[in-house]
Amino acid sequence: MDGSTNSLDDVSAESSTGCPDRLSLMEVRLQAQEDEITLLKSSLADALRKLRLHDQQIPLLKQQLIAVNPAAARVLNHSCYVDGISKPCRLSTSSLDGCNQTFTSRISNTAENGEGGDKTISNHKPSTGDMCTQTEPWIPNHNSVQLALTRTSQSLSLEDALLEGIPFADETPTKLRGEEDGDEDQTWSSLVEDAIQPTTIRTLQQQLSKSSEDSQGSCPQTPTSCSPAPPKEPTSIPHGGPLSSIQEDEKTLVRRNSERSKDSQDKTKLRLSKKAASSTNLLTRSPSLESRAKDLISSTGSQGSRRGTQSQSIKMFIRGRPITMYIPSDILNYEELKIDLPSQKLDLDWVYGYRGRDCRANLYLLPSGEAVYFIACVVVLYHISNQTQRHYRKHTDCVRCLAIHPDKVRVASGQTAGVDKDGKPLQPFVHIWDSNTLVTLQQIGLGTFERGVGSVAFSNSDAGTFLCVIDDSNEHMLSVWDWNKNIKHAEVKSTNEAVLAVEFSPTDTNNIISCGKSHVYFWTMSGFTMTKKQGIFGKYKKPKFIMCFVFSLTGDVLTGDSEGNILTWGKSAADIKTLGKGAKETLQIMKQTRAHEGSVFTMCLLQGGALLSGGGKDRKIIRWSADLAPERECEIPEKFGAVRTIADVDGEELLVGTTRNAILRGSFSDGFVAIVQGHVDETWGLATHPSQNIFLTCGNDRQVCVWNAEDHKLDWCTPLEESGLCADFCPNGALVSVGLSTGRWVVLDLQTKEVVSDLTDGNEQLSVMRYSPDGSFLAVGSHDNFIYIYNVTDAGRRYTRFGKCTGHSSFITHLDWSKDGKYIMSNSGDYEILYWDVASGCKLLRNRFESKDREWASYTCVLGFHVMGVWLEGSDGTDINALCRSHNKSMVAVADDFCKVHLFKYPCPKLKAPSYKYEGHGSHVTNVRFTHNDTHLLSLGGKDTCILQWRVKGAGTGDNKEHLASSSTVRSSSCSPENGT
């Protein structure tokens, strides 16, 4: 954005269209003023506040001035005559010694609508024939001294300090107060032609005492409705002394000297009306408004859609800021343009990732041969042998827990509460569903649970009639449900500490155990009431966390804790001496077994009574005999993290979920290999290969991962020194560049995985990497507001700096290359759309109208005419994180901040364009990309670390050569967004 303009709507300063007549020019300029006022509300409010402060300081300033120079009291208290009415002067006056001399004074001040115009005023002694001019009183024996009271030293305009003819760079308008007379609001400005030189009170006294000093002063007046007297010939006045200011306790006394100019007389003669003249001066003094006027002259029409014969444009508003979009030449009638739903739809094809970093007991094996687990809002059923996936997608936010019914078919899954679009909390619930048909059987707890569902468990001894649920409220409410009838059987406050697990006793439905931070509770359900007993550790050290537990075949309870121990709890006779008569039997620690270094994260009971335990710090899986004697052990690779959960396959083969979001398959003898992998932190970078079904992801976990979209596998992964935030493949497909969080970027060879180039631009994070279509240039967008351009040689292995695009006033968010590789379109964090001529030395194209028909090799910019319809009404500018146009130019996918992926028809240049909406992510969607042949769409989740691969169904596989003009004849479907199925 041009640094000399205050307008957020970039308008060409070189528009060649002329003004058809003077009247239309005035109308357009007045409209420009109204637009400017909308953008200056905050500045005006601040100016009014300062004016109120100024009014409060005037009495104090007068007192100080009188104390310094008593003779000034007569000047301050003297009356000015306006239209025959006596009014006290707000500012000090000046007079001539013994003569009646008429002079003209140009006064410029910042107006209420942004800037003020120049006024030529004739001042002389009162006369009976001239009542429309303000008259200076004649004060004998006093030199003419102009005294102006200003608010503070900071209120002195920088423009006032410049000589006439020197341009003023800062054109930010500031509202000042003007006098009101009749029905017209007049504003004032002052143009001081001498440099400001601060002085002291002593200097002012010396100047007041000099009788030889000849200076001219002026008293601001309010022009009236009467016609002013004809201006007299200006008298040549020697250049006055400097403007002097006195600052004491933030109060300033200023003396202004000015010359008369013939320009003021010429401008007076050219005035059509007072209001029109004010508009003319406003636009003349502000190049940004002048360029706006030139542009708006050729764009007339209704609000939000102004079009002319040469410069057709419309405006969209984000957070009250106007963004001008120029309509391409092939659109003959924008108003009649119809936008349909896309002919394609999306179907969830594959889910990459597993949530093991912060969830437990979330991996089970079904009799169908499918492993069931979850990530984001999707419960995945992955057939290990066939390598296929099915998905349960009825949850509205992230799934947190799983439980398998004793029949091994029905599944219970609980979710977190989440928030809606307006930030209001939603209600969590539990779904019970059939794993064969994926049909929801029951929804329980809606409106009962708070924040989320942390743990669920089916009863065993009664064929799974009851479901126990613990929510994430402060009291961690424990409730027991007859889930078939959707009836809550019992409910009780559990504890204020974190709860990690809950289970029914395999032999008695009335017995429930829960564990967590510093506790293990043994619950007894009697009718509709629940009672609990706390586990007593006695002589054993009480651990900070009880991480997990299982029931042994003998009826004992085995717990794993954060100290690395396995504790055996057995029933014993009640201690009558301690608990008194009538005390019932209790569960006490019978044995302590040292199992792991660090926490025991999980335990799994095998059919023969043997036990498997998984360690945290040591990453070991140990097999124990029924009497807890170690039999076998193995250690999983460090890159997969610690053991989170274990699922038994056939007594020998195991499935292991890890804390780095991987699922391993293997055995003690053969070791373990990963069958599911994913990122472990927020992901942002996504790029698709130009000719193969391969894509790359990177994120805050400092990992670069290359995936095969056909085989649904991770091809390779390599660590980075910093977080990876953006990436792009070289057009030759052999290399990929990755932008990091420190301004550094690296180029990787896909075959060798080696870094072939390592460069740094600035010290802020990089947000976009983009190769030109022929691969000869690489554009690097940074948060330091610059776009760095590099020459690419040696088949993408050598990079030399070509130039730098300078002009954005905020960080770069998105950019695209033109089809010919000569131009760049870019977006920034303050909603700017700028165009750059790279071939001519990274030159900013100030006339955006010239780029309206340019073809773009890709379209990922979220702001632009062709994608204007993707924005919802009331969007704040950050609601859309990314978008991507398909290669056949028939559809555009959008990643939003509300966990949704949208599919629009391309182009969609009208607001409220219809779209298909798809759910699955449990966090903001950070990026979307189509594969090279548009058969699939990839979407990245932020905090959910999930990658969703969508299959594109329907028409549009070939090139779409339809133009926007032909689209205007297509009938529009319902404008309301439609959910994808």
C-alpha cells in the first residue's frame, strides 16, 4: 500500500478518465468525502476529546498571558464585529498603528470531514457600508501582534511548520472545530510560511516591546451568508518573522505571521459554492483523495456496485473497510450474474493421524478385523489387512473417549463441548452406534454433561445394560445410564481432581472403580444412590497419579501409577479397631511391583491371565505372568514416543498407540512397525506435487512429512530445526521449498531428502512460498511485510536474490503468480490486494484496474473478485484461513475458522454464494489443496493435527472453459449454504 495515502481502498493515481463536467466532479468529490468520513470516525472522536480539553485550558492560558503581558488583556477581551453583532474573539487580534490597512489572510485548518479548504477574507476597520466582513479594532500605540492559542505543543500541525510549496507527507485528517453561522458549517485552516521556532516568555516580552517590528495578524472569523465584499488589491508586505510558541505545563502560546497571496484571490473567484469549494480544496490537498475522485468519476451506480464504461468495480467490506474489486471485461451485466452450487461434491476418503498425545484407552480391535480409534471429530474403523477405512462422522466436535460393548459390535463415543460460531459453548453428548452399519442407536446426556465427556464404560455382567460416564466439569460428575432407554440411573459428584479412567467390575454391575490424580475410588451403586470408598495407600508412597487399572481373573484390582509401580489391591477383613463395629470389607494394597522407569501409562489383560504394561519414559512393553513375574519385554523406537495404549490382536500380535500419534503393529519377536502416523502439533504448511499423487505437510512439531495419496501412507519424514509454516513444490517435481518460523527457508530433494539450499529473509516467520509457473522465480512472503523474489537456476537447486516487493503495510498472507509468470497478486493481514510487475523489477502496479483481466496460474488469495462470494456476511477478515482453486478452474475449496471445509463453484464473485459444507475437523482448518489432477482435496486441521483426504465426485474432471459471462445465464440454486453429504 502506498505509504502517502490514508485510504485503505487502493485507488489508481493515474486514471486517465476525465471529468465530464464541473457539476459531476463536485458530486463525485463529495461522495469521496463521505467515504473518507466513514474511515475517520475514530480520529474524529479523538479530535473532539482534544477540543474539549482545549476549551478547559483557555481560561488558564488567558490568565498566564495576562500575567506575562497585562497589555494583552485589552486585545483578548476586545470584541470582533460580525454582521453588526459584537462577539468576543476566540483568538488574539492584531491591529495597525494609526492606519486603516486592509489585508487578506489565508487560513487553513483541518476540517470536520478530513481536511479544510482555503478562504480569502477581507479585514479592515468597521464601516457602515460593509457589514459582512470582520473588522479589526484600532488600537493606538500598540504593535500588531497575532496571538493564537493552541491546545498543546503536540497539536501544532506538521503542515504548519512547512514552507509553502513543500509537500506534506502525513495526510491523516484531523478534525478541528469551526464556527457555525446560519445553516452552514465552516471549517478553517492555517498555512504558515515561516518555520516554527520555539522561544521563551522573555523572548515574547522583548518582541512585544519592539516598536519597529511591522507584522500582520488575523482574527479567525465565520463567513456569513452575505456576499463578501470584492477583494482589494493585495498590499506587498515584507516577509514576517518566525512563528513563536511558548509551552508551559502543556499550554502553548503561538504568534502567527502570514503573507497575502494572489492564489487566494484566484480561488475565491473560482468558487461555485462554499460547500463545493471546500470539497475542491480537500481533494486538491490530498493526493489519495484526488486519485479516489479520478477513479470514482468513471464508476457511478448504486451503493456497493459502481460501474462506468471503462472502470467497472464493486466494493466489499470487511470490518468496515472497503475493498474495491474490478469487474473483468467479459462480465457485461454483473447484477444478473447467477452463482450455482458446484457440480462436484466431496466424500471423505481417508483420515491421516491418531489422537494419542492426550487421550487414553482409545484403541480397540473389533471382530471384523478393524481397529477402531479416533482423531478430530471422526471415529475411524481401519481394516488392517485390507487397508481400508470407514468413518463414523456424527460428532460435532472432537471425540475424547471410546468404549466397546461386550458384544464387540456397539461402540460408545463421547465428545468435547466445543463452541459455536459466536463463541458460545455447545453441549457435549455420548453416541452409541453400530460399528457394522455406522447407524447411531442412541444419544445420551445432551444438556447434562458440562465441557466434555472424559471417560465412558459399558457394564459387563449384565450384557452391557448400563453406561458409566464422567464429564469434564469441575466436580467431574459420575453418572450411570440405562442407555437403551436413555434414562439416567444415578449421578454423583466424583472429585475436583482430574479423572483418567472408569470401569465396571466384570462380575458385579454395582461396583465401579475410577482413578486419576492422587486418588482411586471404589464406588457402590445401591438403587439410585452411589457411595464411594477411597483407596488407602497406608505404608506405601501415595503416587501423584493413578494412570490406569485392570481387573485380574482372581478379582483383584491392578493399578499403574506415575511412580512406575503396579499395585495389587485385594479384599481384606475390615479393621474394626480403626473403622468401628459394622465396618465392611475393604480393598487394600496387597503387593507393590516395580514395573517401569517413569509412569505406567496402560495395562492390558490377556485371555490366559497374563498382563501387558506400557511405560512412558522407558517406552517399554512388558509381558507379566499372572503372578506379576516379568516374561518378555521390548522397546518401541524413540521417534514414536511413549506407549499410550495397547490392544491385543491374537495373544501374540499387538496394536500399540503412542504419544506421538502413531499406531504400531507387531510382536515381541518381530518388533513393531507404524501403520498409522500423523503430526503431533498444529499444522499449517501444505503443498501438492505438480504431477504425482503426493503431498507435503509441515507444522509446529518441526517435522516435514511427504505422503502418498494413493497408498495412504507416509513416504518419509525429516526433522527441522524450526517450525515449518508453508511449502511449495518446484514445477519440475524434484524439489520442495519449506518456509520456517524464523525467516529461514530450505529446499529439500525429494529423492535424497537432503537440504540443497538454505537461505534466510528477515527475522520473522514466512507465510507463503510460491514458484512461478515455469519455475524460474520463487516468491517468499514474510511477516515483515515484504515479498522476496529469487531467480531459480540449476533445476531448482540454486537461488539468487532478484528483488523485493515493498509496499504492503501488513504481513503477507497469500500470493499467486500470473499465468505468464510476470506478475504477482498478493494479500496482506490488513486486507490489501496489491499487484506487482516482477519482470520490471518488482514494481508495484498502482492502477489495479489494469489487472482485472489477467489470468492467474493458481488462485490461493482469499481476497479477489473471483472469490468474493466465499466470504460470509459479517466476517472479520480472519474467518477464512486458506482457499484453493482447482486446476480445471471449476471449483474452489475454502478452509475456515469454524472447523469446516466449503466447496464453491468457481468463479463465485457475488456475496452469499451457495456452497457445500463438510465437517470432520475439530479445530480451525488451516489449509486446503487439490491434487494435481483434481481427483482429491487435502485439508489440514490446526490443533486437531488431522489431515483429511476428500474424494471429488461428480462432473468437472476435464478443463472448464466456461467464462463468467456465460455463467450469468445459469439459474441460481438456493443461496443458503447446503451441507455436504
